[in-house]
Amino acid sequence: MQLHKIYIILFVLTILAASCRHLNTKQTAYLRGKIVNPRADNVIISRDFLMLQSDTLGLLSENEVAGPIKVPEEGLYIIYIFPEYQTIYLKPGDSLAFHLNVDEFDESISFSGSSGFENNLMMSVFLIDEQESDYFYRHNFQFDLQNFNRKIDSFQNLKKRTIESYREELAETSQLYQNILSLLAKSMDFNLKEVYAQKHTYEKLSPDFFAYCSVLHRELPDPNIIYMYAFADSFLERQLKSEKTKIKNPYWKISEIIDREIYDSKFKDNLLVKYCSRYIKGKLVAEKDATVNNFYQKIKSRLYKDYCDSLIAKNKLMQEGNHFPESFYLTIDKRRLPSDSLFPPGSKTLVSFWDLRFRKNFVSNLKKMEAFQKAYPDMQLVVINTNAGYFDEWLLQKPVSSHMKFVQAIDRKQVNKIKPFLLSQVYLLDGNKIKASMRNMYAPGFDKELRKFNSEK
């Protein structure tokens, strides 16, 4: 009898283990891709635009990626292939293959596999959306209302015909996917109508024109429909402009409008963290203030609050009066150089940054720094390349200059502490002490700050 019970327990445990393996498989999807002209050595797939919960697939031989990724629920996921991102549709248990040329990202991407049809159809609609946007911006929205609506309708009909041409295949897809596709086909129109309203303030538009705004008062099929964010940004801008009184703190007001007007909880959270992080970065917030706390009262996701906390912590670390974080760098002759040697006592240094993947940005900064060098010959100029691990590539692309020190970051953890929010961000150091931190060297007050910095003893 005892032996019989043991057999029963072992049998139940075996069944449970098999069920767990089955459930685990159903929580993943398999992705395989061929990338032409890659700019980075990995692909990131995430359920949120901040890439806080994501999987990374490394580039294999012949520029391929392959492997399982976490897909806990059906919907849109963000795929980031530097320097572009796109949304893809996945279900647990799916397999999806893709092929793309990074230099012609949206135009070249194609899919196959169990969710290949859904993604290819979605991309077809997306490309029409892009054509539609390009058309109106190219003409600067210079249409009367009748012609504007007529052209909007023509693009909408084109999208409808594209979708209806796959009626039989579409019938085999889930209702959720069909709802996502439907909103994707309309959301570009929402944004364009918002922009039209702002460019034609002299024209009295009827309440019927703004009927599309009712979508904000409904649950969305998915929070990752890209053009809903462009629409929401334009909507919020219009709402701010419609206020009768002068707004001292637009971010506080934006949080109130989002909380009042956006009903979908995930979409609302995404918008709140977007504007909260923009406020923290733009104001270089180093301590939680009333505005941040106001956002935190409305943001539901702990993960999003932690993200904002990390931005505040970084600002606090890099604020005036602190020491520049200690780290090691590689010189052009591959010597390891500690930061206290790079920024010795008594030196005055302007620290700029370079990401070799954004070469155009650096070229414009370089001209500005060369002008500073002529104006302040005793000031040291240090350029830190933040691509830790890409020394050889950096060395090949590094400009030839005898006026600046170029160093390569080594430690990826340290990079996260010093990496600027924008590549134009600069620091002024007296020795290794931060005297000023500026979001960019093009700000009207920067030249005055630089003169003051160099005149101090």
C-alpha cells in the first residue's frame, strides 16, 4: 500500500513537471532574423518602450539572430535594432522570422513564420501611414477643411482596401489582432487632425471634427500602438494652449490632463512616465520635488517609478559640486588611465561625449569644441567615447586632432553613470570636481558660463 502511494506521488509530480514545461513554452516565442548592414551587435525585444523588461538576442555569424524571447501575453512588442525600432505582433508559442536592411529599415522589413501574415499586413498599413504623414507635412497642412478631410478619407480608404484584400486570411486571426490593426489604421488620422487644428486656430472647427478624441476615453486593444503617442502629444499640447490662465508649471498641468482624459491604464502610465522622465531630464532634477511626487501619485507601475528614481539619482551624482565619477579609460595607445590622471588637480576641463554610432552628432560638436579651444587655449578638452568594448572601431573612426584628448570608456556600469541624456551634454570640471553641467553647448547661456568658468582661479 505504501509503495502504491509512492508511485501515485511520482506519477503526479511527473505530470506537474510536464505541465510546467508546457506552460513555460507557452510563455515564450522563437525569433529568428537576418540583418543587413547591422549597426550594433544585438537586437532588443521589449513589451514597453522604455526597454525596462526586455530580451536581448546577440548577433550570430552571417549577421543573424535567433533564440527564444519572453512573450507572456498576446500583443505588440517593441523590437529595437539600432538605430531604429518597430512594433511586432506576437502570441505565446509563436515563431517569427524577419529579414531587414538597416539602411532601409521600414521599407525592407519582411516577416514569415506562424505570425508572419499578421506582421506583414501590419507593416503594409504602417507604410501607408508614413506616406500619409509625409504628404501632409510636406504641404504644411495648407488645405481648407473640405480638402483636408477629403485627403484624409482617401488615405483611410487606401488602408481599408489593403486590409480587405486579405479578408479570408484576416478571419483566421484573433479578435485582439483585428482590433489592434483597426486602431493602427486610424491613429495616424487622429494625430494629423490634431496638427491641423493647431495650424488653423483661426478656423472655427465644430465639435464633430474632434469626435475622434473619444478614443482616449476607451480601453485600447494594446498600449504600444505607436501613433497613439504622437496623437496624445498633439492632444496634450492643444489642451495646454486652450487654458485661459498662464500656466507656471506645464508638466504639473500635463499630468492632470493625462489623468483626467486618458482612460486606458497602461497607456496612461506610459504617458505619465514619458512626461515625468522628460521633466527630470530637462530640469536636471536631483531631488524629488512636488512635480515628481505629483506624477508618482498617478503612475501605477513600480518599475516606471524606479526608472524615474534612477534618472534622479544620476542627476544627483552628476550635479555641481560633486566629483566626476571615478572610472578607468583607454587611451589611443591602449593604456588604462584612471580618471584622477585624466582630470588632475588644477586643470580646467570641458568634458564632451561621443557615441561612434552617431557620428554626425559628434562632427557638429567637434566644430564647436575647436572654437572653444581657440578661445580658451589653456582649457583641456576631453572626449569620452561611451561605447565600451568597441575600441578598434572607435580608433578607426576617431578624428585626428592634437587639441583634444580622446579616451574610450571601459566599464559598462560606469558608462551608465556618466553617459549623458543627450550627446551634446557637457561638463565643466575644476580638477575632478563638477563646476557645471549643461544639457548642450548650444544653449544661449553656455558661452557666458564658459567665460565665467575660465576666469575663475
